[in-house]
Amino acid sequence: MTSIRLVKDELRPPEPPPKRHLLSIADLTRDDVDRLLGTALTFAQSLERHVKKLPTLKGHLVVNLFYESSTRTSSSFELAAKRLSADTLNVKSTGSSVDKGESLKDTALTLGAYDPDVIVIRHPQIGAPQLVARVTEAHVVNAGDGKHQHPTQALLDLYTLRQELGRLEGLHVAIVGDVLHSRVARSLIQAFELVGIRTTLVGPPALLPRELPAETTTDIGVIRDADVVYVLRMQNERMQAGANFVPSLREYSARWGITPERLRPGQKVMHPGPMNRGVEIDPRVADSVDSLVTDEVRSGLVVRMAVLYDVLTGGPVGVRALAAAEVA
């Protein structure tokens, strides 16, 4: 009986591999990060050509489903898919059946009926990407869910840091601002820990959650010790109505705003956008030669190209592979 059971088990087809998603930085290992950043660099090199479009994902459908306002993330995901020759379908909650009360599940089921290969979703509710991953057959990429996660932002920031400073291990980054309501900060802290970057959180006491695995301080003076200052805006859309986390934006700017006087000469500054000039960041800092804000936007395109490629193929892409694709 035992031998027969073994034979039956051997004849049973292998279980299909789990579908690849990117829902959180916690989904990634250090090797995953290195692979994604390497693939992004290869794509960046390909974009230096006169003809920038690659046939890499030709025939695939990428759906961008955005329930929140977005410029950088939505445009870069759309352009990333088009640069890889994928078909794209962009769905905004405003003007869709969501306005008529349709649930996220029903919207996902509707879009799933088109057999998309990837659904990129941004949603104000924590866990929305996981729901879409459960009810559709698509690979799902989290483009931001509530104040929970924004993994591709963290990846593009790692890419920007490595390109600018030549390394990740051993860097010190001060994250300044509204950490409590920031999905970017949560993803960054996880990503920084993964690659060996020290993190210091700086801001008003009420906006510094104590449960995060990072140093915290209200002293803005400590930012001078960091290699990079990462600035966050006040996330007013995620604050409870009537809650007062700071006395006023004027006082916040006076105590924690990033000005030239608070920085070392040559100290790099980053911001995920959108920026509120004159509140969390002085325009002189935002427009300085040491600002990496525009670099982050450029990084966003190639990193999101890498993410779309990676969830569909699960492997790195090299220069030879790109050359072969061009020939095909």
C-alpha cells in the first residue's frame, strides 16, 4: 500500500508556484532588493537610447486602479508599462461606478474579468491590495494603502540613494515630519533596515509613533549628523477631523521645517512629494543642487518598470536579454 501511495504522489502534477505580488516591503528579502535595483539600472541604461520602448511585456495588460489622487505614482506606473510595451487600462474612482456605491471587491471582480496580468492599486484603506489579490488572478502591486505601505516608493528611494551616494550599507537617514500618518515612512524604515541604513525619526511628539523600530527625537538639530534628510509633508487627509497634532502650520514650519540654515553644506535632501513649500521644506532647499527630488521622480520610472517585469517573470533582466528582445 505504501509503495502504491508513493507512485500516486509521484504522478500528481506539481503545485503551481504562488503568484508573485508586491504588497509590502516585508514581502522582499535583501536579495530581492538587489535584484530589483539591478533590473532598474538595466532599464535606466536602455532609456538612454533614442528609441526608449522595449517589447519586454508586449501582450500583457496592466490595470492602474487609483482611489486616491496621484501624479508621480500613477504617471510613472502608466509610463513604465508603456515603456515595456504592455497594454494599459487606467481606472480612477472618480467618475467610475465607485461613485454609485460599488465596493472594492466588485470593482476588482469586474476588472478581473478582463484577465489583467497586473493590477496596480492605490487605496485609502489598509489591506485593499490584499483583497484584490484574493479575488483576482492578477499579480497585484501596492501603490499605497492608507498609512500602511508604499513599497515602490521605498525601492525608488533606495535606488536614488545608491546612484547618488554609491552605497546603501552604513548610511544614516533622518526622516523628518508626519511619520504617524505616513505609509512612505513605514516602508522606508523596513527597507532601510533590510539594507543596513540607520534611521532617525524627527518631528513633533504627537507625530512620532513609538512602536516603529527606529530612533526618535523631537530635536531638529540632529539632522545635521545624517547623510541624508528625508522630508515628509503633513498628511492632513489621513488625520482625524478635529485632531490637533501641532499648534499650527506656522509653528510646525518654525520648529521642524527644513531650511538651509539647518543643513550642512552639501547635505542631500529627499522628499516623496507632493511638497508643501514653505511648510515642511524651504523653497531654497527644494530647489538647491543638493535636492534629490527630481532624481526620485526619474528613479520612479525605472524602478516601477523593474517591479512590473519582476512580478511577471521573477528574475533579473540583463543587457543581453534586452538586446535579444529588441531583435525579436
